[in-house]
Amino acid sequence: MKAFKLTVIACSLAVCAGCTMAPKYERPAAPVAATFPTGEAYTDVKTTTALLPDWRVFITNPKAKKVVEMALANNRDLRVAVLNIEKARAAYGIQRSALMPSVAAGLQENAGKTPSIMSATGSSYVSHTYQANLASTAWELDLFGRVRSLSEAALQQFFSAEENRAAAQNALIAQVATSWINLGAQKEFLRLQRITLQSQEESFKLMSDSYRLGASSLLELEQARTTVATARAAVAQYERSLAQAQNALNLVVGAQVPADLEPNNLEEATNYGAIAPAGLSSDILLNRPDIKAAEHNLMSANANIGAARANFFPRITLTAGIGSTSRHLSDLFDAGTGLWTFAPSVSLPIFTGGANLSTLRQAEAQQKIMVATYEKTVQNAFAEVSDALATVGTVNRQCAALKDLVNATETAYRLSQSRYKNGLDGFLTVLESQRQMVAAQTNYISAESNRLSSGVMLYKVLGGGSVVEPEAQTAAQAVTPAAAEPAQTIPVSSGGGNAKLERPKSKSERKRNAAKSVIVSCVLRKPSF
């Protein structure tokens, strides 16, 4: 009967130890529409039902691909993000260790002198006591889940650090690609201005000869001189812009980019094709690592509420040890010297000056902050994807119109030159035609640069650069294989109604189980770039 009671008590303690007082987590409804905007700005968006490709497939230009690989190996921001994962992993290991008792071995000596006036024999003497033991000090029985909640909060911070690393990689790939395209655009700008300067200098030379022969006026000569000075200033400006673009690319890469890997002109970093999801459903936001990181932070704050609630309940700690003691070191481990100690203690908070209540209110306020942060992250992601779709949907038409404008201004410039040579127009008309032509060509280069970058930005805001590499994904799944579970239906607020986002639950569970088993076994895999 006594054994049965002890078994019941032990089972009850085990059940309680698996519980926490954290509130049940529910994902907040996303404060965005169920689908992305539609209209004239999005008519040219090409959609696909295929998944986002890996960045090595998406970046098709060999030179741009090598530059991205250099950045992934050398960029310091990404290196910090990876080290933050290591830091969060260690913090989780420290917090999880509190669930287990700590055992320490000790060996001590106590020596004391008894004076003669205190001695029963009338003579002073020195006594020695030696003790060796194995002891566990103040191990908390986590009956109300305080330690378990803190461990869960640390685990969610570890997951958040992983997603932040993925977000950093995503942003880095896009930044390198756009910086590489911008460098090519700056070379095009400089090439255009140098051609313009050469043309202006030739015109000025002809105008000087014409002025000396009396065929042109001083006003026309000075007008030609102003165009040369303007073109020289523009060349200097774009030489500076080119140098700054090279410096910006080297900075984001984290190393000096070889000249043979720079674009020679306005080259495409990628020509992969359509990557916009069919239907333009906002459920693609679930692929964004920054949203995943925000949700893990929210789950961590939710777990901290459980730890704060547990502070109102008793804490049971156990201190126990076994060992041996003797008056002589040589007899320390002889028979009959064994000892043991067992000192359970219960602490019940009665008056804390409001500290526990304030801690709970702080945790609840932090959880609400994380809810607002998560919702704001979703809104930002929705706006970024919408803007990227609008750019992709209009930039081709813009480039086509600007190309027509360039052709028209070039034709107008040639006609104005012909009319000036035949005496039908003044030189000022030629200068104005040339200014319009150069402005149109400059605007066209800018638009082409935006067109080439628009696909990269859409890939980024869809979370494409954070796709787990195949070898890393295989390794993670091999740690803790798990069967697929039914998809979880996620409500999303869409103003006047509700839409549904489908997110597989099994991926999160596999990730969670894999991380736990790997961390606990101390054979943690470092995340790869």
C-alpha cells in the first residue's frame, strides 16, 4: 500500500513537471488583405505556380553569382547573424540545464584548536575533520513550469536567431545583386557623359573655327562653351558616382571585388523569369524569415508569462548528498565513515512588495508589444510585396516608352543640326535638342537599372534568398524524422471578411524537435551560409 502511494505521488510530480502556466499560444490574425492589390499597375505581372528557386538558380549571371558567393563568405553582418545563432544556442543550453540537478564533488578539511581551559583533559589540542561528498544543491522541482517556461522562451529566441540569419542572407543576396546592377548602370552613365563631352568639344571646335571665319556670333560661341563646361562637370560627377558604387559593392561583399567580376555595362544579374505566385495570395508572406522571427519572439514572450505566473506559487528545492567523513585523512574511506544528507525546502511567497505582480504585468506588456511587432512586420511585408509587384507590373512599359522617347529625341537632335547647318534655326535650338536627348538617355538607363533590379527585389520580398540549402535541409530532417501532420488553418483578417492561409504544421514541429534533440545531445550543427 505504501509503495502504491509513493508511485501515485511520483506520477503526480512527473505530470506537474511537464506542465507550464504559460497561456495557450494563438497566432494573431494578420492585419492585411487576403490577396495583394490588383489593377492597372499589376497587369504585366507574370505569375507561376512553381516554388521560389534557390538563389544559385535564380542568379543566372556567372559574374554576379561569384560576387554573391564572395559576399556570403565575407560579409560581416551575415557573420554576426550566424554568431548570434551560436549565442542563442548557448543561452538555451544554459537555461535548459536548470531542469537537471547539478552534482559536484567536494573534499574539505575542518581544523580547530581547543584551548586548555575549555578542554576536559586540561590540555589544549587540535582536532581535524575530513569530509568527501557528492552533492546536488538547491535543485528546483519544476512543479509549476517556471524553469520549463524559461527554457521554452530561450528556445524560441534560438529559433528567432535562426530566422534572423535567414533574413540577413536574404537581404544580403538582394543587396549584392542590386549593387552589382547599379555599378553597371554607373558605367553606362559615365560612358554616356563621356560621349556627350566628346561631341560637345567637337562642336565647340567647329564653332570656334566658324567664329574666326565670321560665320558664327560670339553668343553662339559662348553657348557652345557652356555646354562643354556642363559636360565636363557631369563626367566628373559620374566618375565620383562610379567610384562610390564600387566602394559600396566592396563593402557589402566584405572584400575587394576583382575587376573581371564587375559588370562591363548594364548587365542582367538574373533572367530567371516569372516568380510571382499565381493568384497573388498573401499566404506567401509565411515564407518571409522576418515574419517567422517575429512570431518566435512572440512565442518567447508568451512563455515568459508562464514563468512570471509561476512566481506566485511555491518553489520546492532539494539539496542532497552522500559521502564520508573521518577525523583522519587516512581513514576517510574506511567502513563506517559514510554519511548522507537530504534537505528539501519549500518557499511560499507571502509578501514581495509587489515584485511578482509587477513582473507578471511586465511580461504581459512585453507579450502585447510582440503582438504589435508581429502585426507591423506582416504589414511591412505586405506593403513591400505590393510595391515590388507594382514595379514589376509597370517597369517594362516605362522602359518601352522611354526607349521611344530616346529615339524621338535623337531624331530631333539630328534634324536640329541639319536645320542649323542650312541656316533655318539658331544654335540654341541645337543645344536644347541635345540636352533633351541626353536627359532622355539618362532616364532610360535609370529605368533599365530599375527593371533589372525589380526582379531581384521581388525575389527578396518573397523570401527567396532565405531558402534553406538542400544539403542543410536534408541534414536537419535526418536528425529527427517526423511524419507529416495535417495543415493548420490560419485566419487572416481582410477588412470585411476572413481569408485562410494554409501553413503545414509538420515543418515547424520537425524544426523544433530537431533543434531540441541536437542541442541536448551537444552535437549541434552550425547553420551554413
